[in-house]
Amino acid sequence: MQVALLSLAITLLVGGAAVLVLLAVRRSSLVVQMCVLVFAALLSVTLSIVGAAQLMYLSEHDLTVALNVAAISGAVSLALSAALGAVVVRNAKALSRAARRIGAGERVDAVAGQSSAEFRALADELVATSAKLDQARELQRRVEESRRELVAWIAHDLRTPLAGIMSMAEALEDDMAADPRRYHRQMREQVSRLSAMVDDLFELSKIDSGTLRLSLEEVSLYDVISDTVADLRPLSAGRDIRIRSELDGDAVISADPRELSRAVSNLLLNAIQHTPDGSPITVAASVSDSRASIAVIDSGGGIAEDDLHRVFDPGWRGAEARTPSHHTAETGSLRSSGAGLGLAIVRGIAAAHNGDVTVSNVAGGCRFELRLPRPATRGVDDTVLA
């Protein structure tokens, strides 16, 4: 009992001193801290042996042997601790360098030289984080580029009709208009174009902010497509474009009929915009147990493969973009704002319905496919979907 109490007291005293030393060198190298910790343990053992020898009246020879053993073991232990600490420090420095590279915007594909499972796991996490940050930076770059293009296009598209309205208003004010009725009609068309542009911007802002409210109900896929095609017939007839529906039977889906019709209209207006006169536009629909699909296939010559991933970015219109014509029927027809927002709105509407929209090149043109889930028939309340 006396030996145990003496060893406990010595260990507590040495441990307390070691804690003070560690606090003093807390900003020093990990190797120094490990050596302090190991030295404290060895000192505690050695002093405990000396104390026990005094209580047990061991011979001086036996005490010398025990101290020699402790000294040799302590020296080796300190050397091993220093070596291990050096390895740990080297690994930590490699991880620090990798972290600095990631912070500087570089991509780190590997961190070599990790000697333990924990460090390897940390290195793998850094590599994965670097890849995610690289993707996020690329996405942010594309978003910023898209926003700049959107602002530039919107400014240009707003300036053109406003300048026309201003010049026609001045001509009317100065009684210089030979045909005031024609001027009034053109001003109304320009205002209608501006209204469509503002409506697209408002719709896109709701989509981006996650506040697009869907009034979901059971709707007929055939009715939505046929009504939308009928609304766009006057516009397509003026361009000598044939639109036909190829439906694999009727189907009932859960969707917001207004937003779904808007998405299909935007796809059709995009096709009309880029399809030459006399070339067909095909609207095809298919259904399965879990999904409904609406495809719009044009004959506009396709899109460059490098630009396919940007088709649904707001404001992007490509090198060959053209402003759609604005033929208006007596009953009024749906029209595009020409601001490059139509396809971005389609993507937002599809996402709000838990669906998606894709684009691919086909022979002579493009195929845009809007895919929506087709859940089991049930009552659906109004829902706000981000």
C-alpha cells in the first residue's frame, strides 16, 4: 500500500509538472510536445522505482540495474517518439499545403505520403472537398456569366421597343404621323412585348427564389398539349411551320395546367424561332406507369455540342439566336419575350413538378423533352415547391 501510494503521489506531481510544461510549449512543434509527454511518463516510472527501492530496502546493485534499464528504455522511447512525431508533422504539413492550395482556388487530386488510416481519411476528404469546390466555382462562374449576359440582353431588348415607342409617341405628338392608327397598333405591340418580357422576368424570379406556387390538379396531357398547339397555330401558320401532335393515347397527370402549358409554349416558341420556313415541328407525348414525357422536335440544325449544357441558362441565346416574330391572331396568341428566358423558365417549372427537361441533337435539329412524374391518382392540395 505504501508503494502504491508513493507511486501515485510521484505520478501526480510529475504529471502536474508535465501539464505546466505542455501549456508553456503549446505553440511549439508536435514533436516537442510528444517528447515532453513521453519524458514525463519515463520520469514518473523512474522516480517510482527509486522510491519503491527505498521502501523495500533493495540493494544498490539492484537499484542501479533498474535505473539502467529505465534509462535505456527511456532513451529508445524518446527516439521513437521523436521519429513518430516527425512523421506526424510531415503528414500534417502535407495536409496543410493541400488545404492552402484549396483555399487559393487550386484543385487537389491527391495528397501523398500519409502514414496512418486517420490521415489518409483526412486526405481523401480534402480531395473530395477540392473536387466539390471546383465544381461549385465552375457553377458560380457559369451563373455569373449567365447573369451578365442576361443583363446585357435585357438592356438591349428593353431599349429597342422603348426607343420605338418614344419615336412614335413624338411623331404623334408633333402631328407628323401619316397613319396614326398604324402607329397606335405598333405601340400596342411594343408594349405587349415589354409586358411579356416583364412577365418572364417575374416568373424567373419566383423560380429562383423558390416561391413558385403550383395549383396541382388532375389534368389531361392531351388537352394541355392540344390547347397549347392551338394557341400557337396562328404564329406557326405565319411562318409556314407545321405542328402535329403524336400522342400515345390520353393520360391524366398531376400538374399545374397553367405552368405546364407555359412550359410547352416556351418549348414550341423556341422551336418556331429556330426552325426555317417549311420545316416541320413535331410535338410527341408518351406515358408510362411512373412518368409522362412531352417532346418538341424542331428542324433548326441543332446546337453545338459545347453549348448544350448552357441551353437552359437564363439569358443565353447562342451565336445564331434570333428574336422571334410576333404574329398576333385576332384572338391573341402566346408570344415569347425574346429575352432568352423561356428555356430557363421551362427548367424551373419542370423542377417545381419534380421533373426535368433535357436537350439533345437529332438529325437536322434538336429534341427538347419535358419529363414529369406520374404519381398514383389522389387528391392534391395547393403546394409551394422550391
